[in-house]
Amino acid sequence: MINDPILLNDWHVVARAEDVPEGTLVGVRLLGENLVLWKVNGQILAWRDLCIHRGTRLSLGRIEANQVICAYHGWTYNTEGRCVRIPAHPEQVPPAKARVQTYQVRVRYGWVWVSLGNPEQDVPTFPEWDDPSFRKVFCGPYPYRASGPRAIENFLDVAHFPYVHEGLLGDRDHTAIEDYEASIGSDGVTADNIRIWQPDPDGLGQGAMVTYTYRVFRPLTAYFVKTSAGPKFAIYFAVTPVEEVECIGWMWLAMNYGYDVPEEDLRGFEDRIVAQDIPIVESQRPELLPLDLQAELHLRCDRTAIAYRKYLRELGVTFGTA
Ligand code: FES
Ligand code: FE
């Protein structure tokens, strides 16, 4: 098990809830651990994907009568993860320590969140989720061969828009970033009032001056809302730390306009943006995000990234950072 109490005791998205139907064992990976997800009586369970007999992956097995049966010798586990039957010794009561490691699960925003430890806080709130005037569009999952903190920092970065997203989120004639403030509080990082000209802020083909507010709720869950004279466009972004330099991005878009635009178009726009970001993020060295602010050059425009790195350092996040 990794040595990062902050991420071990945090919630992480591992799947969409709809991708864990009853009757199926779904193998996923989180923080270097293999997990198996399965759904029974409407509830999703997350276990270590390891049979305690000989270490076979339980996700290779099958579900019968609300029990998981290992593919190798048929040891059978109930919904609490306790072994209730050893077919080679049908008369024997399985020893009490014959149980798999189980983990806490939350289903929120259509996603399955798992913690490998004991979280002190709930899954971060998605401000627009319960507001019906905002249309929600799911985007992703987006796999990156990069550390989770690198993916989040890219999400917080605005100075790259005219270069990486030229013609969409930025314009070479509008590269200057005006001054703005970023701060760290008990509820994470906030950066406010970042004003930028965007040729096509949301894929609808209309240029606008937009104002961004960024939030980092938790080390790997971030959010922004951008506004321009009425329309509001938000993204809630959760990153799964799969390995130190491997992660998966999950997104919800929320917008209070453009109700008639086909969902595929909005998702296609976001897919295009993320596909522009991924090669940049995967190329960054060092692969682990340096939390020592002396390690790289930081300018005024990087205030959000500076606050993010300080926040990770204050918390003591080690997985994916240096
Ligand atoms: Fe699972 Fe033997 S390894 S039953
Ligand atoms: Fe980008």
C-alpha cells in the first residue's frame, strides 16, 4: 500500500455507476491497487481484487446468489466479503480471517467514488448539480500517462489557451493574463476573476470575454465556472490516481444555455480540447509535480498553480508529486 495518508483517506472516482450493472464483476485500479466492483441489491461494493486463498483476481470469478465465487478453487464470499464456503472442504466452516479487504463506496453525480481509507470529508460538492437550469453533459473518461496532480494543474492553467487551444479557448492576439488573486483556505484553492478573451468558449462558435473562477476542492478534484454576460459554463473535474504517473480524468460540463445543442457536439468539443492537452501534460518532466517552488519558474500568471502546489504541500500529498 502506498504511503500517502491524504490520498488514501480521500474519495476517488473509479467508474461510472452505470458501468457496474448487477451480475458483473468490474476490475478497476486505484493508487496502485486492483479493486473489484460489483452491485448487489442496488448497492455497489468495492473490494480488493484478490482472493485470500492464492491471490487470484476475484474479478475473474462470477456472481451467484449474491455471492462472489473465485475462479480458481471456488471459494465463495458473501456481501460482507467473508468467505462462507470452501468447496474442497464443504463440511468445514471457513476461518474467521478468510475475508477480503472491503472499501467504502459513495455513488455521487453518476460516478462510483471509493476510498481506500477513512475519509474525514464527503465527496466535494458540484455546485450546479441540483440546479435544473444547468444542463449537464458527461465527458471522459480521459486516460493520461501522467501524474494526477499534473492533470489538475493543467486544468487550472489559463496561459496555455492561446497556444494549445488556439482558435477555441485562446487567441494569439490576446495572450496577456491580467492580474488576479488565488488563495488557499480550509476548503481548498480559489482563484477569482481571471478575465480572458476566447474565440469559442464552449464549442458554440461565438467569441466572448469570459471570467473564470477556479476551485480546487480536494487534491484531485477541481472545478471552474466561467461567465460572460449571462451564460455560465462550469466543469467539475475529478482525476483518478491510477499509478504515480497514470491517471484518468472524468468531467461533467454544466451550462445554463445551449439546451438545443446535441450532447455529442458538446462532448466532441471537450474531447478535442482534452486531446490537445494530453500530449503536453504527458511530455512534462519531471513526471512528478515538483512541490518545491524553487524547482521551476513561476510568474504572476501562474498564481493558481502556485497556490495548488502549496496546498498539496501543506496537506502532505506525496503520490504523483516530488
Ligand atoms: Fe481463490 Fe483459490 S485462489 S479459491
Ligand atoms: Fe487545456
